[in-house]
Amino acid sequence: MLGQHRSTQRKVPSGRADENVLTADIIALASQYGRYGYRRITALLREAGWA
């Protein structure tokens, strides 16, 4: 319609509104539990209410 190829159109990803808080929680948990991997950190985040 506009003479513009489809591959030039990109969808801009939208982040979470509370992404900074989530990042801070991840950093705090990683600092507290330094030997935990991403699966255990994710489990702790889910227990804390991040679903």
C-alpha cells in the first residue's frame, strides 16, 4: 500500500512497567545466593510473587 517492503517494518518490544524493580530483586537474590543458578533464582522470584 505504501510502497514500503514488509521487511522494513519492525515491532518495537514493550518492556514491563516494573522491570527496574524486577532487576533489582534479581540482583539482590544473586548477591545473597551467589552460587544459585537461574533456575533457583527464578524459583525464588516466583515464591516472592513474580509470576
